[in-house]
Amino acid sequence: MKKNLLLLFFTCLFISCENKKELELQNREKALILREEQIADKEAEYKSLLLFRDSVIALKDSADHPAESLKEWPKNIQGIWNSKMLCRESNCNQYVIGDQRNETWQFLSDSTGIYTNVLNNKKLVRVFKAKYIEDKIQLEFNSDSISKNRTKINVTLDDIQENVIKGTQTITGQDNCAARFSVELTLPQKK
């Protein structure tokens, strides 16, 4: 009888320990899920703060230069241009002197101001913020603040003629590597 009682006692103790471990494991799992949700909430809040910061910077830029943000492109510039770019100097791995690039640039304006779309094979590649000051076009592109490969592109088009626009494009990549391209824009041939 003592053996049976002892066996019953150890069985209960064993079952009790197993239930305790399982309960502990379930509690840990719930705590982990809660922590993951908190981290996801903080990440979403961080991303929204980055977007808010970027929009405030954009508003500040347009407030600092209100005339530029309201301008329209002159009729001789507005529209689609073919671009031909040639790398003139580079210390970046992905750009080699002599590289040629051909894209389509579209000079547009709307209620937000003037900007330039860059298309490659009819697909939008980037959108430049634009300024047109005293017969000089300045374009700027910054990859978004959460992008893995940060890139900054500045274009100065300072030789503006009726059917040809020329200038320079500077690409600054990670580790401050820089590549400089000559840019020549021409109007598409009418068929």
C-alpha cells in the first residue's frame, strides 16, 4: 500500500512538474508574441516619423523658395527629351569612365511645382526635384531615408538652347564615391 501511495505521489508530482513546464513555456511564448508586436509598432512609428520628417523638409524647401515651387517650365523645355549621358570621371565601382546611358527625361509641372521624371524603357526610374533659375536648371534626387543603398544625384543643366540642353550629372553613392557624367538632352525626332 505504501508503494502504491508513493507511486501515486511521484506520478502526481511528475504530472504537476510537466504541467508547470508547459504553462511556463506558454507564458514565455505569449510574452514573446507581445514583444514582437511592440517592436512592430515601434518600427511602424519610426517609419511614419521618417516620412513626416521628409515631408517637413520638403515643405521647408518650398517655403524657402516659393517662386521656384510655383513655376512652370518654359514652353521650350516642357515635355519629353532624350538623354545621352557619358561618364567622364568616377571613383565608384558601379560607374566606369566611358559608360554611356540613354534615358527619357520628362519635364513636368503641377500644383506642387516643377519636377523631372526619368524613364528607362518606359518605366519610371526616378523623380528629380527641380529648380529653374536664370536660364539654369538644377535637379536633385535623394534615395529615401530607409533605402539600403543611399544615393544622391545632382544635375546642373546650364547650356540651354532651342533643341539641345547640356550639363553635368554628379552621382554620390555610399562611402562618398562620386561619378560625373556629361548630359546632353535632345528633342525626339518627329516622324
